[in-house]
Amino acid sequence: MTVTPETKKKVVLLREQLQKAGYAYYVLDEPIMEDTVYDKLYRQLQDLEAEYPELVTADSPTQRVGDKPASRFTAVRHNIPLYSLENAFNSAELAKWQTRWQKQIENMPEFNYVCELKIDGSAIALTYEDGILVRGATRGDGVTGEEVTQNIRTIRTIPLKLSLNNPPAKVEVRGEAFLPLDVFAAINQARSKSGEALFANPRNAAAGTLRQLDSKIVAQRKLNFFAYTLHTDGTQQKIDSQWESLEILQQMGFLVNPNRKLCASLAEVEAYFQEWDTGRKNLPYLTDGVVVKVNDYQLQQRLGFTQKFPRWAIALKYPAEESPTVVKDIIVNVGRTGAVTPMAVMQPVQLAGTTVQRATLHNSDRVTELDIRVGDTVIVRKAGEIIPEVVRVLKDLRPDGTVPYQMPTSCPECNSALVRPQDEAVTRCINSSCPAILRGSIIHWASRNALDIRGLGERIAILLIKNSLVHSVADLYTLTVEQIASLERMGTKSAENLIQAIAESKNQDYDRILYGLGIRYVGSVNAKILTENFPTIEELSQASFESIEAVYGIGEEIAQSVFEWVRIADNRTLIKQLQAAGLKFVSSQSTLDSVAQSQQVLAGKTFVITGTLLSLKRSEAQQLIEQAGGKVTGSISKKTDYLLLGEDAGSKLAKAEKLGIPQLNEAQLLELLNN
Ligand code: IVH
């Protein structure tokens, strides 16, 4: 395969980025990116080099374990190198690893794996002579680290003397130094108060703390340590497996992570991985994956090491919710309220399982604060349901010749001047006939919780506006099959379907109509409350501000917004047109019923219960849910809203996870009910 100049450039760029990041992290002790980010860039380079071996150079970051350590502490050479671990990001990669190592073994014996949590901290090596701690060192580049014995002695969970009667002459213990989350938060809080730079994450804070010159400060920082590797000279006791060595470490007085498990198959490994994807959220420290180790030492020995990794272990990582990418463009999006939102258009990246190419920059203040520019490498984050956002710009990686981004002064859609009220962060287009605002209004009107018009999405909305067929949502009800069929990529059949869907929407309930109008602050729930208290649009239009605000659940902002909206002449005309088209601005009994229901906190929500609950019986939990208007069913489906999760949950949990169904524990359920 020939290498394109683009690929070459990419490889050179990745290498530069990784080199800079490695230098900043290892030598300067001032990390410029998080390690999930580093991992990703590293992986990209690794993949490219695997595909084009001719691009591999001796100085590539993939060709060595790490960068040179800084020289502030005494350098020490590790007797046995501290290897790092190969990463797997999914089951296929895990299976591939198993196939690979098993190929190496003739006459495969029975075997099992030890699964351990991958603690997101900093690896250290401890040397004990005749049972006494004589040296503690950082990992460094794996071959040479730094002597930080004084600092390590401050870690309370590291015994200064092994609790063994007849200790071997020499023992080496490895493990992870880490900062518990609460300690990390307290450190950053204190740093923020005293104006010091904050640590990006507990991992960097732990690494930085280990390399603190003043061990008094280290002692205050309350580092902790989980031991996971034991090397002895074998004079006292022969150890046969990783599992056994973890037990011995515990006997020696070390803190060993209790959440370990022996697994006989990859299926069991994956179940452990899944279990801890949920479980890790409740741990007081960070884990970024699971380490899978072949248990038997003899088997480990037969497998040995590659240049960098043991062949008998692998790290199965949880998907990163943050990732680096490059900004290709910065655009602004005009929403249905006229709000102008700057957005970064990026090289597509995988984030928590989805491909992301756009991320919000929120508003112009945020743009200024980030100083984001086209060409920048940025960190994007996607957490849960939240729209992806740019969290950070890696300024060290900024190419030459970039220019600061300027927010436009006129609307990209209608060219009218944008305004920014003094006390607001939002920039707006205030031209009520701006096509972007109209487009947003139509999409909102047709959306699922509003008039629910199937087939009317962004593409059709754009075409309807472009062809001057629609100037307000009321015009939707005057459209003909012929008009729609004449639009780009629309046949008669789909035009008929759309006309049908629009006609059916005339029968939607009043509360959906009110929500569909897109009055500021009026969401589905507020719309229901308003239609219950003002069962006709006439009553709402004539209501005083005070009487709207007096409604339980309606605050001042909403009341003000509604009160003003119904007084605008264009809005009154719109209502008249919609009424003429056959839409009913009157509460039906069914709406009133559903309002009564909506005041029950779990109305319409379907629960599935799994596992053993701590304080409630299942029947009691079910009763509580039903009293609050919810429903309990026996099996998980797409319609399930929540999984109530007890101890020892089984297959329902796996299924819920697959479908992305949110989970609640008992405490969270009770909290929901109390709200
Ligand atoms: S075993 C040869 N076990 O992960 C064995 N490492 O990405 C190598 N880590 O450098 C390490 N928890 O800092 C092992 N339970 C665990 C671990 C663990 C965290 C870290 C360690 C290592 C890195 C590899």
C-alpha cells in the first residue's frame, strides 16, 4: 500500500503531539493532557504504524516505554522493569488477545484469570530488605524511576515493616499510589483558594504528589496505595499464582483491592467488567478499566513479555467520555428562540460509543474564555444525555498562524444585526421572520412531545421554507399533496403520508399545542399545568400576570413570559389561524386526567426490579412505585424507564445496560419519591 502525504503528515503530527505530551508529563511534571486522551492519540499512531510499517521511526513514542524522568530526585534503576499493559477497548480485542496467547502454549492446561480493577493512579515499586522498607521509587520510564522513599513512607497503607515472622531477604512490591476522590477534591479546593493551578484529575495529582520535594506536604495530601504485584526471592515460600500473591500481600500488611475475582472464561471476565462499569461509580477512587491476568505463574512464565507488555495480562478499558480532536471550523447555530450558539465542527471522534462531529461552545463568553481557534486540538466531552461540549483547548499543540475567533455581528441566516442584551450571555437574532427561527419553530411544533407530526423533520422544514410554502406553523395546515410532492426527493406517497400526519395533528390535545407554540420557559409539564388551570386559550389570554403566577408550579419567569406572549399581535393572529384550521385550544377531559396523573411523581414511568433490595421488600417497593403513579413490570424492554437495582443483580442488569436504561438504587428511588 502506498502512503499518502496526508497519512505521513498525520503520523508526524501525532508523534509530535505525543512527544510533547510525554515530555510535559514525565519531565516537566506539568501534564498537558489526560491519559485517556494520550491513550487515544497513542492508539491512532500505533494503528497507522501497523498499517504502514515503513513509517515507523526509531524515535517514535511507540518504540519505547516512556520519556526520560526529570532529575530532581535520584534516579534509580528498577531490578525488574515495570512493564505497562496492552489495552483492549472491546470484547473482540479481548478475545483476540486470548487467542494470541493461547497459540503460544502447547497442550493448554486448565487455567483461570484474575480480574482486578485498574486503579487510575501512579505505579510505584517498593523494596523491602529483611522485611524493612528501604526504598520506594516511581515508575519513571519503566526501567529508570526516581527514588521517593521519604514520600512513600508517608502513605499509611504501606507497611514500614512487613508483618511476616521470617521475611525473605528481598521483597519487591508494586502497586498503585492514588488519591481518593474526596481527598482530591479537598486538595483542589485548597489550591483554588490560594490561587494555585488546579490538578486536572486525581491521577495527575497523585503523580505530582509523589514527586513533591517536601514530604510534609505529601503527608498532608493523604496518598493511598493498592498493592498488586509481589516479587520475592522464593527462599521462604513458593508462590504459585497471582491470586495467591494477592493474599500474601494482604498478609504482609498491604491494602489489596477487595474487588478482585477469579474468572474461568472470557464470559465471566466480561460480566465482571460490566458489573464494575456500574459499581465503579460508587467507589471512592477512580478506575479506568479492568486488568485481566493469567493466574498461574508457570503459565505466566511460559508466556513472558514483549518489549513493553506482559503477554499474560491486558487492560480492558472503559470507553472514554473525553477525547481529543481537531477543530475544522467554528460556526454559529441559530435556534428557534433566535439564540445564537457557537459550535465547533470537528474531525469525527468516538465518544462513549457514538460518533461526534459537533460540539457546543455555549456562548461568546465561553469562546473568549477558551480562546478556541480553527486548527486547535481540543478535548471534547459527552456525558450522558448532554450535548457534546468542548472542555479544553490544548494550546501547546496549537499550529502556527491561527487567529482568534470572532463572533459574527450579523445573523448567518437572515443577515440582520445580532444583539446581546447587557445582562445576558446569549447573543440573539431578533428578526422574527428569520428563516432559522421559523425552521426551529416548525421542527419544535412537529416534535414528539408537541404535535408529533411524523415525517416532518429538519430536511423537510428547510425545503418548505426555501420554497416559500410555509411562513408560520399555521401554513402547514394549508399545504397540498402536490406542493409537497414537488419538493426535492419527495414522492407522491410520502407527500400523502405527510399531509395525513399533519391533518391528524389537528386532534392533538391542547397542552401539546400550547407546548408546541414554543413560548419561552413553557415545557411539556408547564403546558399541562397551564391548560389545567386555564382550560381555554381565551382564559389564558385574559388572565392577569398575578393569576398566572398564582398557579402552583408556575414561577415568575414563566408567568411573565406567557403573559407577554399572548399579548403580541402576531401571536394572537397565529392562534386564530390555527383555530380556523381546526386545532382546539380547549382542554379535553383526557388532558385533565393526565394532568391529575402528572402530579404523581412517577406517573407513566415503568420500573423493573432486580436483585435483592437492602431495606425494602420487593412488594413494598412495588407498592411505593404504584402509589406514585408508576408501574412495575417483570422484564426489561425499550419501554422500561428505570431499573431498580439491588444486590447480586443478574441478566436484567446486563439487558438494561445494553438498552441504556437508567438505573436507580433504593436510596435514589426514595429520593425520587420524596421530591
Ligand atoms: S499490573 C506487568 N494491575 O496500569 C503488570 N496494573 O496501563 C503491570 N494499574 O502501569 C501492571 N491497576 O500503573 C496492574 N490492578 C492493576 C493495576 C495496574 C492500575 C496501572 C499500572 C500500570 C498501568 C498499565
